[in-house]
Amino acid sequence: MNTGIGFFQIGSIVVSVLAFGLAAWLYKWVVAQPSSNERIAEIGLLIRKGAGTFLKKEYLILARFSTVVAGLILLFLPSPIWNGNPATNIMMALSYLCGTIFSAVAGKIGISIATIANIKAAEASTRGIKPSFMSGFRGGAVMGMAVVGSSLLGVTLLLLLTNNTMVLLGFSFGASSLALFAKAGGGIFTKTADISADLVGKVELGIPEDDPRNPAVIADNVGDNVGDVAGMGADLFDSNVASMAAALVMAVPLDKATGGSINASMVFCYAAIGLLASIIGVATARMGKSDNPTKALNSSTYVTTAIFAILTAIATFTFGFEWRIWFASIVGLIVGVVIGITSDYFTDDSKPPVHAVAKASESGPAFTILSGVSYGLISALPAIIGIAISALVAFKICEPLGAGYPMFGISMAAVGMLSIVGMIISNDAYGPIVDNARGLVEMGSLGDKALEITDSLDSAGNTVKAVTKGFAIGAAGLTVIALLGAFISEVNIAAVEIGKATITGFDIMNPLVFFGLLVGAAIPAVFSAMLMLGVDRNAQRMVAEIHRQFKEIVGLKEGKPGVTPEYNKCIEIATNGAIKELIPAGLFAIISTLAIGFIGGVQAIGGFLTGNIISGLLFALFMSNSGGLWDNTKKYVEAGNNGGKGSRTHKAAVVGDTVGDPFKDTAGPSINTQITVVSLVASLMASIFLTVSLFG
């Protein structure tokens, strides 16, 4: 059946509109849920205002940064404006700005609904676990539908209007660069507040996690939104756009060689079906009779996965797509689920690793750290093997199709892995919403039963967040391998134009490649250190402020009626510190890429990207899973195990959780955005690195 690419682009637009329609309905449903507690409304408003203030300041800084970058793109990309076609440079700059705007809107939508859904989920907990779960999940699903709908719509419209795949890389770079800074800034904010609140509240004073006496408690709840909602939304928007861009960059030249459009059509068809599967999964999600929120969230993911596999098989048969490429996509999808299951095993508080770390914590915090680091390192192996197998199988299964198809197969494996990203974002945003709800229940004194319910929902949120982070990291791994193929494709296009030899790969015995490999492997380590040192410096400032307030505000420590802390002071410290710390780490990654390219040319960049991918995946998986493991170990102990609250084990577990906070919510999830950013910078600069380098 011969169907033009226009048919699939129109289909993608229709499915995107359906996603927006579902998001609007879910938004209205969440807003309509009953809430009448004045104390919770007051605290919820503080959280909403704090998140809004941070986002406004962050976006103003990033708007200036994006304007400067857009100016540089206008002048130099894809080639200097005075040498090439000015219209192409203008399109590149505009597409970059569109990417940043779409990514920023994704974060704003997430904040908007999350700061409403947290109040609704908190008050719903007084009516039972099911209504509270649905308020949290449907709040997260608003973001899932809006983010994936806008990413598919953005890519479709750009290619429809420009018919230029290089413009897609500009759009993806805009999304990635904003996501990098949003994730880093939000991560620094949230972990500054979380660490400070825990260290002074739980460890020093022995007061509950969300005790309203703690000056950092509102900043902690604000941080859940700006880090885990706005930051992760921008991050997964970026991953989804990057996977589609990489696939289309390779699909269009393959189609030109055959005079058709079947490969590009397949990209749009599979991406649209993935979003449609997520729409069905979200619309039908319910909590079963078992009242197990983790099971409900995971069941929705598995249902969405099955729907995608079935519908893409039907589409492949109907439209005459290549079955080998379908198989490559399904391999990516299956590996994504396997990575999620691996993360679940190492972080779920019902599994042996959490129990083992809780047992080790009985002997003190040193053993908490040692055991958590060890399990985190072990957890990286299955996921890395999964990514390696999916890339190898996708490459080999598509190899008989001819030159260019093996790397296209890998890119379609990434599209397959990210096909259910709408459901993944819904699950991920659910986590911080119910975390906030738990805090609101405690601060609003809604009772032990409501607290027990929100504790259960929060524990499920932590487990699912670890799963979605693992999924996002795995998807980023496949995407950047595909972007490596896109880089080679862009280099070869430029090489043909200027009469230079094309390249097929990178020989690690070449000293330029090996030079880039070593430097690239070191970048994620330094990038992580810069972010965590930012958290460290900022948290020290906030701890000093908390001590000041407990010392100077009479009656605060004792909880006397009418005495409240100065919450805004802590919010200001977290905001200003995060804004100050977020730029250097991101610039370091981008400038390092440019330096290697201008020193060693495309061969050095090939090594640089390879080293960056391998090291980045290892660090990201290790940090994400160790952090999730420590977090749920703390909750497992607080549930009454291994000594329970207030015990020596509990204090050790809190220390572990404090170390894990910047691991899992600042550095870990930022690394997958970092490796995407440097891959896109390399692809955009390919023709310049080919002609301007010291040793290349």
C-alpha cells in the first residue's frame, strides 16, 4: 500500500490534538476534585508561588542565554552566513528558539497542574487511597499528554514547513539545551532544600519530615515541582524530540536514494501510534482491588507497551513497512521495559537490595553508603547490557537492508523505547505530586490514616520515579548512539560537498580518536561533580539559615501557636543559589565539545562522543539507582523495620538518603541530557569541524 509521508504527518498532527484534548479534560477533572481545607490551601499557595517565582527567574536567565546562542547559530550554522544560504541560517536559529520555547512550555504546564493536583491528592486521601491515587496520576498525565503531544507536533510541523532535517537538529538542540539547564537548576534547587530540611529536621532535632516548624519544608515541596516536574518534563521532551530527529536525519537520505518516503513515513507512524497507545493507557488507568499503587502504575505501562506493539505490527502489515525495522523498534521497547524492571528491583522497598541496605544501616551510616554505592554500581550492568544488546540486535537485523539501514535501525530502536514516553512522563510526574501531597497532609494535620495512605502513594512514586529515570537514561543511550550515526551522516554530506573523504566509523587506534575518547569519558564525572558541589554549597547556606531561625525566632522550636518560620528566606536561598550554579556545568559540557572539535576535528569528536556516551550512561544509571535505593531504604525503616523511626538505623538511613538526593535528582538525570546536548552540538558543527581544526 503506497501512502505518502503527508498522510502520516497529518495523522501525527491529529493524534497530537487528541493528546491535547485528553490533557485539557484531565486538567478540568483534577481542578474539579473537592478541596476545602484552608490550611492546605494556604500552604499549597506558598508552594505554587515559590515554584512560579523560581521558574520565572530561571527562564529569564535562560532566555538571555538562548538569545545569544540563537545569534551564534544565525551567524555560523550550518555554515557561516556570509558563505552559505542566509535563509537556512535563519531557519536554524528560529528552529532552535522554537525548541527552547516548546521545552519551557512543557515545564510550565507541569508546574501549573502539579501545584493543583498536590492539594487535590492530599484532601482526597481522607476519602481513601483510590481517589488520592487518581488525583495524583491524572495530574501527572496532564503533563505526559501535553509534553509528548507538543514534541510530536513540533517535529511534524517543522519538517512539513521546511523539508529540512538539519532544522530538526536545531529544534532538538533548543529543547536539549533548555532541558539541560532546567534539569540542573531544578535539581540543585530541590536537593538544596531536601538535604537541608532532612539534616536539621530529622537528624539534628528528630522532628518529622514535613513538620511545619522547619523553615526549609516549603522550599523542599517547591523543589519537588521545579526539579522532578518541570525539569524532568523538559528532559523527556528533549529525549523524544532527539530520537525522532536522529531517525529522520537518517531516514530522509535513505528515502532520497530510492525515490520514496517510506522510512520517514515509518518514523511518523510509529511515533503517532506510541502517543495513541499512551492516550489509551492513561484514559483506562485505574487502581485495582489490591489497592497497590506501584502495581497500578506498572500495569498501565505494560498495557501501553502491548498496545504499541500490536498497533505497529498492524501498521507495518497494512502500509508495507519493513518488518526488520519493526523488530528493531520492538527490541528497543522491550529493553526499555527490562531497564525499568531492573531499576524497580534495586529500588523497590519490597525487594532484597533495600532490605540489605536497611540491615547494613544498623551498623551506622558508613555501611549505608558502602552498601548503597555497591548495589548502585551492580544495577548499572543489566541496563548497560540491555542497551548494548538492543543496539547490536537492531544493527544486525537491519544490516541486510543495505548501507545506512543498520544505524537507522538503532535510531528506530530508540523511537520504540520512547514510544510510550507519554505514559512514562505521567508516572514520573505522579511521584512529586504525591510527595507534595504527603507533606500537605502532615502540615494540614489530616490524620494518621491520610498520612498512611500518602506514605504508600509516595513510596510507589519513588519506585516508579527510579523506573522512569532508568527508562529515560536507557532511551537517551540509544538516542545518542543514533545521533552518533546522524553525526557521521552530516560529516559525510559536508565531505562530499567540499571534496573530502567520507568516513564509515572511528578507529580507536587513531591517536585523535583515542584523545577524544579519553576526554569524553571524563566529562560526565566533572559535570556531575560541578552539580553536586553546587548542591553542597547551597545546602550549607540554607542549613545556616535554618539554624538562625530556630535560634532567633522565639517559640519556633517548641511549636508555640502562632509562631511560623520565615519560609520565603529558604525559598530565596534555594532559588538564587540554583540560578547561580546552573550555568557553569552546562557551559562546561558545550565548550568542551567545541574545544575537542577545533583541536582534533571530526575524528576526535567521534571518540569524544563515544567516551561520553559510555561514561555518561554508567554514571547516570549508578547515581539514579543508588539514590532511589537509599530513599526507599529510609522509607522502609520509617515504616517500622530494622528499628523504625528515631533509631540509630533510621539516622543512618537518613544520611544515606541525603547523599542519594543529589545522585538521583540532580546529577544522575542531568547526565542523559548532557550526552544528548554534546551529540547535537557535534552534529550541528560537523561541517565546521571538518574544515577548521588544529590536528584534524
